[in-house]
Amino acid sequence: MLGKKETSMAKVSGLHRVGVRVPDLAAACDFYERVWSMEPVIAIAGERGFRSQGENHADLMLAAGDTAGLDHLGLAVASEADLHALLERVGRAGHAVLSAPGQGVLAGDRLVAAVADADGNRVELIVPSEPSGPRATRSKRHLGHAVLWTPQVQAQEAFYALIGFSVSDRTHMGMSFLRCNTDHHSVALAASRNGRKGLQHMAFDIGGVDEVMREYARLRAAGAECIWGVGRHGPGNNVFAYFRDPAGLVVEYYGDMERVESVEVTQARFWGPEHKGDIWGIAGAPPMQFRD
């Protein structure tokens, strides 16, 4: 333990939404509604919003684009005062504030502002109309984490620390797992030697091991190919199964995520080369899209 307590400074409280661009909006919509079992909740020009079962807001936004990739990362903020404090802190550190707080356009978004992280990704800071409850009381199905490629892990770690993230684990492959609540991670960073930026994958928490296995069987019956899994990760301890959507974006179902209950800041664990991504040793090698 570092013996240092987390302060009461303004911080983000969780992952609220991921926005992605897709070349074929209709095909992506069909996949996330019919195969991934999300509910369509909003349709605006060139964009469609979907929510996980039981959520009170769109936790996935699809936007038509020439290429597939990250459009924005949406992070929840508890209050308007916290939102202004975060924007001031980010601006003082030299990061771009892309938009000042304004009324949210999407249902469930009361106030929205946007900043750029160290790689230039758009990060929307959102004060929800109705904040999601604690993890234990939320729907079993919800957006759980997003992993970003980055050629500058340390700079990205420093940016996300500004808005309230702590490092839970690091790996010899250059991954950093960042937490902002009791989940082991809500954002993770994957080091890229080749300059890759943006979304590596997004992941949906569906509860426990049984739910992951049932969903694996359902998706396989629906014709979706599992590209990695089922297995159990070391960092986070979650049971996982990875799939690919029609745009080629990687999406994960997982369950049984490690929770970090202590208010104390813990020393980040390090996973060496003996760790292959699956502590069970049955999932095989990670997919080619995860190899830099």
C-alpha cells in the first residue's frame, strides 16, 4: 500500500458511453440490436444510439463514417461543480478543452463538455440526468470498459490521472488498467510501437461466469464467431469472450470482474511475460487485431 488515501477532489465516476464510427450503419445497427441484444433508443442524422438492457441512457452510439474507429469516450461526472473543476484542471495541464458545458442532446445527458486526451481522442465529460447506481445495484448488462491503443502510455496515464483514474495493474506488454470506481478497470491503455491510437475494444459486463457461458452459446447459435475465449484474464480476473462486429470492431462480453473495495490507493501490480492473457490457458493466443 502507498499509505495515501484518495482525496475528495472532483473525478469521473465511471464509463458512461462509447461512440464509434462505422462505414455501414445499417449493418452495425442490426448486429447490436439482433445479435448483441441492445435496445435502440435514439436516431438522429447519421447516428443511432443503443442501450444495454436495464440502463437509463444510450451507452453505445454508432455514427456513419468512412472508416471504423473511436468517435468519443463518454465518462460520467457526479455534478456540475465537479465538471467545471475537471475542465479547469485539464486546461491548466495544457490539454485542449474542445467544448464548454452545454445541455446534453441525448436522453440521460444533463450536461456535456468535451476535452482531448494526450492522444487527441475526444473525451466527453457527462453529468447524467439520472446517475447510474452502484455497481451492485445496476443491471447485470452494461458497458463496463474500453481499451485504447496509445503510442505514449505514460502521457495517457497522466491525462487520465488528472480526471480521477488510478492504475490497478500493468503488464509486460505495455498495458495499463485504470480504475475510477470499485471496478478493477473502466479504461485500459494498450501500448503501440507502431503509432496506433483509438479504440482497441469495448466490453460489456453481463454478470458472472454462467452469464458469459450462456451468452457465448447464444451468440454462437446466432452465427457470431468468438475470436478469443472463453478464458479468464489475469488483470481484472474477468471471464471473457471476444467477438467482432460487421465494421471489424472488437467487442467483449465479460463477467466476474475483480472489485477494488478499499479507499486506499494500492500499489499497481505488474504481470510479467509468464502471463499470456488467459490464466486458464485454454483461450489460445489473442486475436491478430490485438498484436501491435
